[in-house]
Amino acid sequence: NAARAMGLEDKVGSIEVGKQADLAAVRLSDLETQPLFHVASQLVYATGRHQVTDVWIAGRRKLAGRQLVDMDVEAILARTRQWRERIAAV
């Protein structure tokens, strides 16, 4: 009920068409996630980033089948290099 308490119930707080949501799909069928007894524990303690297959941010898909969507990887890398230089100069 946090979204309701903050007056944001019409925008967030549940997974519905027209609302913003951040979601991640995780593949738990790999050998290293077996045996699977408790999903929450598995996600917290034994699952790595390589098992994340799909991600939606604010309702928009950003990772599909482990491939970035709508992102200019070269531009992102260029910015990281700029930040590296700025940090190193301090």
C-alpha cells in the first residue's frame, strides 16, 4: 500500500497495463541453481547476473534474451572512459 499512501496508486504499485514497473526475468533451470527449494533464497544467495535473461525498466524492455535493447553500447563505453579520466584526474 506504499503507492496508495504516497498518492501514486494510478502510476505504480501493481503490475498493470499503463503503470510503470521494473521487472527482471531470471532463469532458474541452470545446473548451478539446482536443487531449487526456495525461490527467494535462491535469487538472493545463489543466482548470478548471467541468469538474468530479460529486464523491463519503467515498463520498457531493456534486456531481451541477454541482449541490450535500445542502448548505444559504444556511446555508453565512451562516457565511461570520460568518467574514468575525470576520476583519475582528482
